[in-house]
Amino acid sequence: MIPSVKEKRPLSPHLQVYKIQITSLLSIMHRGTGIVLYGGSILWVLWFLALAAGPQSYYRMQEFLLNPFGLIILIGWSFSFFYHLCNGIRHLLWDIGFGYDMPMVRFTGWTVIISSFFLTALAWIFGILYERIWL
């Protein structure tokens, strides 16, 4: 049986299975965490304004930040900070010419992801311990 013309045509790229590469993922995440850091900076300014406005405004802002939704925002913001920091260090290493071969790119990429989670957890553990012990 002779295949028809339809069967011979290649698939469009958006119909093929595409496996995202770690370099693409890290680049997208770096831009996304930059946006999250910008939003967190606005939240930081609002917190300072509430602090300057008086005790009632400050307590209202603290209630918002310390409820479960607020804690998710703060944890996400702190992960974004550590991810952006670690990936920025990786880019500085690239600027001096280190780590361009693909095995090293993959290694440093996974190092950035793992260290971001580790530093976020470490910061929150130390923050909670500091609050329990000293406050």
C-alpha cells in the first residue's frame, strides 16, 4: 500500500513532543523570579508604610502577612530572592568564562535549583528559631 500525501508530511513543531531543557527552564524562572521580587518590593514598601502609619496599621499588615496566604507569599518571595541570587552568581561565573560546556551547565543549573530550596528552608528555619528563642 502506498502511503498518502497526508501521512508523509512532517508534524508541525507545536504538535511534536517537546522536552524542555534545563537552560530554558532556568532562564524563564530567572525572569519570573525577577518579577516576583519586584512585587515583593512593593509589599515591603507597604509594610514600611504601615509601620510608619501607626500600631493599628502595622498590626493589620502583620495579620495579613502571618496568615497562611501571607506566609505562602513570603515563602515564595524568599525563594525568588535566593533563586535570583544563586542564578546571578552562576551568570557571573559565565561572565568570567567558567562553565560553558553542557555537563557543567546542567550541573550548575541543578546546583542553583537545589541551593535555592536549601537556602529558603534554612532562612525560614533560622527565622522561626530566632522568633521562638528571642521573642
